[in-house]
Amino acid sequence: DTAVSQTPKYLVTQMGNDKSIKCEQNLGHDTMYWYKQDSKKFLKIMFSYNNKELIINETVPNRFSPKSPDKAHLNLHINSLELGDSAVYFCASSRVLAGEDTQYFGPGTRLTVL
Amino acid sequence: AQSVTQPDIHITVSEGASLELRCNYSYGATPYLFWYVQSPGQGLQLLLKYFSGDTLVQGIKGFEAEFKRSQSSFNLRKPSVHWSDAAEYFCAVGAGTSGTYKYIFGTGTRLKVLA
């Protein structure tokens, strides 16, 4: 059983398009996250949600809109895609939003904008 | 500001040799520290973590790390490297309160293992 899953694994699209990435966790966790890993492998948090409520929005352009329909899902919709959005996007979850809690990561979605 | 530094971008070791990956952090309070490994094309897997207590922590796959508060370091070690350990390794610090809590990652160290 996959703990944190993401779809799709690969996404290739043209500039200006709108696309979505889905994330699901079956760990019963309350908190979910989106991270962006750039071409230099640098990982940076984008959003965190706790009990479907947005907790952190790390100065991400408003073209990015996360949506959490329930605690097990956190989707990421991106409008008007730009070349600079090309990256690997990781979803993660943790039991609670607390220091001692471990985050579990999904396999990533590699987004390529042409 | 909180930050994590991994000074070595690339490290190459021979199979069977010992390994130490460096991690230094900057954080005002007691840190929560993590090491993750990312194999090519894969997600991140937790190797080990430190919250409190014994400063030498054991992880999976034979890895260990030592927290040294005086040096603001959390270096990862393995006594004998296997070819399957070739991967990208990330150190992270958990920072903030419940309303702002997040991981801050280092830039990663890519490990190459020579047969």
C-alpha cells in the first residue's frame, strides 16, 4: 500500500496551459504539504494544510491554488503555466503540524513546461 | 533566519569505505533535525531524526547521525558504504510554531559510490 501517492508522475505541457496534480495519503494524517524541487534539487515548501485549512503559503504566485477536499487529499492546480514552473513537485503528509512529527513524502510529479 | 547548510555538493567514496555527510543548521531554538535520502527518480525517504535525548541517533540502512549543539551540526555517518547508497541526501530542520511549522532543507549532497 502506497502511503502518499501522487498523480500524474510525469506532466508535459505547453506554456499558458492550466494543469492539476493530485495527492492522496492513506496514513490518516491531519497535515499535508506541497514542496517544489528545482533543477538544482533545492527543496522548498509551498503550502501546508492542517485539517483542510491553509496554514502556510510560502509566497507562492497566486497562479498556484491548492485545494483540500478532505484530510486525505491535497491537490495543486496551476494556472497559466510558465517555463519557470518546470520542477518536481512533492506532496507530503504528517500526523500533526508539530515539530516532532515526521513528514512522509510522495514519489513526486515531474512537471515540464515547454 | 533559519537555514541549513550542506557544504559538500558531491561526494565520491569507494564501496566499503566509511562515509560522513556534513550538515550545519542555524536555528534559535532547540532544533528538530532530519536526514532524508532521495534515490534517482524517487521520492524522499526518512533515514533518521533527532528531537531530544541521546545525541547519537540510529537510522535505517545502517546510518547514524550525531547532534552537536556546540557546533550546530548534525552529520550523517555510515561505517561501510554499499553501492546501493548512491543517492542524494538531504538534511532538514523543522522550524516554527504550530502555526508556521515547516521543514527547511539543505541543498543536498550527491553521493557517488565506486565499485
